Amino acid sequence: MTTNSNGNNPQSLSGFHYVSQGFKLVTLPGIKRFVLFPLLLNIILIGGAFWWLYGKLGEWIPTVMSYVPDWLQWLSYLLWPVAVITILLVFGYLFSTIANWIAAPFNGLLAEQLEAKLTGKTLPDSGFTGIIKDIPRIMKREWKKLAYYLPRALLLLLIYFIPVVGQILFPIVWFLFSAWMMSIQYNDYPFDNHKISFADMKSTLAKERVRNLQFGGVVNLLTMIPILNLFIMPVAVCGATKMWVDRYRGGLIGG
């Protein structure tokens, strides 16, 4: 039975554990300076976006509720909170995706530096110079994630327009999908640092789908909570990097 540096068996560790580890790892000496830019960017983009969103909820909720047939308006008191959750879920993931696009090179650098600290092994071309050189490849990788996300998201959005059933079912299905996408988004940074293909990364994560849905689900929830959502990006990068070191690194790169 293998154990990690803390003496734990990684097989028994949940996705929740790795999010909690992320909160600890962002404060490590030598790591905090690599957290700074993703953190500031997240505060500006996510903070501003959610401030705008909360101001718009009053206008959008009646529009969303208009899809409920007149003969079911008596269910409005139940469907109203569902509509709020739906909007928060959709826009929470959208805002996070935009922030991650902009911060991708710096998130990759954070994952690289944390992995080096956890393993004692530094990647070739590490540091800002290596990341700048890799920006075209990093952006290509972000496009792959977007191409994977968009058709599935649009298909799921059709569920919402099924009267009543769609309004109730959609938040559940969308939350699970967003949790999976959050796991892909943040786990991809350490995988991509080792030039592991997007297809291989998805296949590897799918083998531990429950653990990764747990991880992505917690990140997704924290993205919707004011104040906490300002800090979640670097926390999630660190948590995913810890999961890479514990769960995937040895089997994929032999170290």
C-alpha cells in the first residue's frame, strides 16, 4: 500500500480532501508569490462579475420564470429559488472560465512551482521564461477545453426549456456537468505541464470520476459563495496539483 508524504493512502483520499489541501498549500513559503497574480486577477474579474450579476438577478428572474406555463404558476414559490440557483450555476462557471483563460499561463506556473516543491523535482524550462515561451501551446489547450465544453453545455441548456421538469432537473444536471468541467479545468494545469494530451488527461480523470466530481463540485460551490469565490482559483490549482502528485504523476511519467 503506497502512501503520500503525509503518510496517507492516496487511494482513500476524497476530492474534498484535495480542496482543503489547496487552502493550506497556497500559503507555503516560496509558493505565495506565484499565487499573487492569479489571486489578484480572480478578485478583479470574479468580484466584479458577481457584483454585476447580483445587481441583475432582479431583472432576470422574471424572464426565467416566464418559461413556466400559466397553469403551473402556483409552483412559483418553489421554482423561484431553483431559478436563482440556475443563474448562479451558469454564470459562476462562465465567469470562472473567463478568469482561467486569462490566468492560464500563471496557473500553469503555480502548478509547476508547487509540484517542484512537493516532489523536489523541477520541470525543464521552469519559471516565467518557460511559461512565456509556452503561451501559444497553453492557449491551444484552453481552446480544446472550450471545444469540449460548448457543445455539451448547449445540449444541456435545452433541458431547461422542458416545462417544469426542465426547471427542476436542469440545476442538478448542470451542477454535475460543471463539477466535471471544474475538475478538468484545474487538473489540466499539472497534466499540461508534462505535455500529457487532453484526451489522455480526460481518460485518466474519468477512471476516478467520483473523486474528481467531488473535487469539482466543491470548487463549483465555492465559486458561487461571495468572498470565498475571490480566492478559489489559486486554491483549486494547488489542490489539483496535490492530487496530480498523489494520484497520477507516478503512473504517467514514472516518477
